Amino acid sequence: MTSIVVELLGRRIPIKTQDSEEHIRGLVQYIEGKVDEIDPERRLPEMTLAILAILNLGDDLFKERAQLRELKDAIRSKSSFLLEKLEQNRYVC
């Protein structure tokens, strides 16, 4: 397990993780980017900004999951279609 300290929303936060330091720092950069989108001048109170960032990240996650479901459904549908066609042609000489 690795221990690192990151800075997020102006606070130093110690983290113990099994992920790489590069991965964790990438996450922090991503979150800071979301915070900058919401309030680039950091005028909102820290807790409000954190909550808005969490909601924004949750929204991104839900949208990505929906897209993944749609993609899986499309793959299943096309796979079934192709399997049917292959089976139909198997009996044709």
C-alpha cells in the first residue's frame, strides 16, 4: 500500500492506496478540473463547491453507464443477428 499526500480544494489530504501515485494524482487533476468548470474563481464556499463537484461527477458516471448499457445492448443485438444468419447458412448447401 502506498501513502501519498495530495492537495485538493486547497487542503492537503493524506491518502493510502493500492493504486499508483500517478493514478491518484490524475484523479485529483480531474476533480480540480471539474471544480474549475463549476467555479473558476473559487467564490463558492468549499463545502458547496465539493457537493457540486460530487454531483457533477455522479452525473458523468451515470451518463457513461447509460452509454455503456446502450453499447452492450447494440452488441448483443448485432451478435444475435449474425449468429442467426450463420446458423441459417449452415444448413444451406
